[in-house]
Amino acid sequence: MTTATKFDDFAQMVDSELKDLFATRNLPLYDMMVYHLGWDETPTPISTPSQRSHGVLSVGSTLANGGDPEVAIPAAAAVELADKFCEIHDDVQGGKPKRGDRDAVWWVWGPAQAINTGDGMHAMARLSLFRLLDRGVNSETAFKAVQLLDEASLLACEGRFIDLQAQERVDMTSTAYLKMAWDKEGALYGCAAGLGGLIAGADPEQINALRLFGSHLGTIFLIGKELCQLDAVGSLSKKADEDLMNKKKSLPVVMAFENATASGRRKLGDYYFKRVLEPDDLPGLAELVNELGGTDSARAVLETEKSSAFTALESTGLNSEGKALLAEYMSLMMESTSAD
């Protein structure tokens, strides 16, 4: 079995567990969750590794640490649901009518029900962890798994707070950005990797190293997405349009502000001090960010984060096969990010 096939299988295993969680729940609330997960009457393609990326990492981490992937499935489903809770709230907060190629939950059912759906997803995530007991996991480990998930979920909320707070400000530094990215995207990936180690019986030091590795991965994926969305002068994807219109401080924008002279910052301020950005503003803003070296500087930060991820992976104490498996996961996810 190739590594890619193995990750495909992990994704299918996670999806099966998620479907089982919803099998006996018939309230329309759960229909909204099912819709977001892509299983409604007009389903989107699902179960590829990139679409169940947190769950796949959790299962992969379990295997890399010498554990049984089957035992880890409830934890993998839990961290996947926590991520979906965040996605639903992101769509409401950003006012984005689409997630991928489909209407967002809030666009279909309204913001109030979307918030309720997202909160329900988080509760389902915690309940999923107690299914570890049915797989022979002891209660102490299951309790620790709940703690890891709750800590990561809170950090993910903190990261989103910083991200939203920065939208109307122009003084976000690259250090503040990395803190935001570390929490917003890194926390749940760190949780996924750490849960795998926990279930496989890794010691606390190894679990912390796995969490560090996962947190770097989440930061890498976020920066990679931002660079792909704004990868050339005037070349903007639809999602990049939305993010720029919302005055999101992506790393290229943050680095452009840091690199700029007083004159350059004034030019950027001409955009960011406007009450709202118009579609016609976007090509000029993208070009200015590129001219000020924001894109090149963001790429340099990305390379540093990759190096840090590999350093963290080396510190996990995994054997060569385990490290190779997680390194391949990182490579696969980078490829999928580039394709978005």
C-alpha cells in the first residue's frame, strides 16, 4: 500500500465514524451539520485526505507512534468536528456566502442557526472522544483527550479574535500574525497530532513535540493558502477577493506594511483607511503588496516555518518510518493547498 493510498483509507475511516455519529440524529439541526460535511442530497466529493485533514493527521500520528489506527478513529472524528465548528463560524464572521463551491450554512439557514449549528458541532466533537472508551482506551487517556481538544478549541477562538481585531488596524506585526496563525490554524493541527501520540501511548514530552509539529503545520498551511491566493500582481482568486475586501491581514499584507517606507505605508493606508474596499481597489492593492516585497517576505517566513516543522518532527523521537509518514502528510497537504 502506498502512503497516498493509506491517507485515502484514513480519510474514509474518519468519514465512516462521522456518519455513524449522526446516524440516529434526526432533528433538522443535524441536517445542517450533515450539509456542511457534504453528505446531503447534493453531496460534494468527500473523504480525500485534504478534506478530512485533521482527522487524517490524528490517525497518521497514531500509526507513526506505533499505535492502532482503528483505536484512534473517535479522536480523529472529534478534531475534525472541532474544525468544522470553526469553519461554520468563520463563514458567519466573514460574511462569506460560499464555502468552496456550495452555499455556506449561514447563507442557507441564516446566521443565528449557523451559530447554533457550529456550537452543536463542538459538542458533538467532545462526545465523540468518549467513544474512545468503546475502543478499549482507558478513562484517564480519554479525559486527557478531552482536555487537549478543549485547549486547542479555545486557542482557535483566541486566534480568530486576534484575526478579526486586526481587520480594522494597520499595525499588526509579523510576530503578532504568527501568534494569530499559530492559534487560529495551528492549534487544531497540533491537537490532531498530539491526540495520535496520546492514544498510541507516547509520553508527555513526545506528545508536546507532536503538538509543536502540528502547530507549525497549521501555520504553514495558512501561509501557503494566502500565497496561493495572492501569488502574482493582479492575480486574485475569488477567496482572495473576499479576504481583501474584508481587510484581512494576510501575511503578505503584514509584511508589506513592515517593509514599507513612510511613503509606502501611506499608499497602503489609502486602501485600509477606506470605510469599505471596492472590487476595483483590489488589483491595485495586490500590485502594491507585491511591489513592497510582501509576497517575497511571506515566502521567506514560510520556508522558516517548514524548517521549524522538520525540527519539531525530529524531536518527537519517532522511528524513521514514523517520521517519513508524517513528513509525507505534510508534503501532501502542501500540494493540496497549492491546488486550492
